[in-house]
Amino acid sequence: MTALAPVVAASYVVSNTGTVFLFFYDKQQAVQRKWRVPERTLHCTALAGGWIGGWIAMQKFHHKSRKAEFVLPYALATAVNIVGTATLALFLKRRGINLNTKLSDVGRLLRLS
């Protein structure tokens, strides 16, 4: 059975790739003066774990990186994700779950009884 590590890695790859795509798409829309991706949606990508891709995209595409009204909430969303992820990791560690734990064992170890 598969360990938890590949699942966690895949979720980060998907969320960060999607985030980079959204920032790229929004930049292209801005250049063409078309409908834009709402800033709230871009902020939510940081909450969902795509903050690494978001920060890279801001620098690479020169998009939103100097707009304080965007960057500050994005930084806050990034911090919330980091703290939330660390809290979840600590909770799981106390239950005996780590990145090497088999997926089939996670359900048994999470039982709150």
C-alpha cells in the first residue's frame, strides 16, 4: 500500500501548478484588458497550499508583486496555510501518523475513541 508522502507531494504539485496557471492567466487577461480572475480567488490559492507557486508567479510574471493591497492579504493567507499545515502535522504526529504511514493505516490511527 502507498505511504502518505506521495499523496501529500501530489497535492502540493497540483495546487502550486494550478496557482501558477491562474496567475499567468490573470496576467494575460490584464494585458488584453479582459475579464480578470478575482483577487479573492488568487488569495484562496495561498490558503489551499499553492502559495509557493503564487510567490514564484508574482516574480516571474511581474504580476501583482508591487500592489500592497494584494500582497499583504496574500502574505496573510500564506501564513495561515503554514500555521494550519504545521498544526495539522503536529496533530497527526501525536496520533502516530507521519509521511511514511501507509494510507490503509491512517483511518485506524485517526479514530478519536
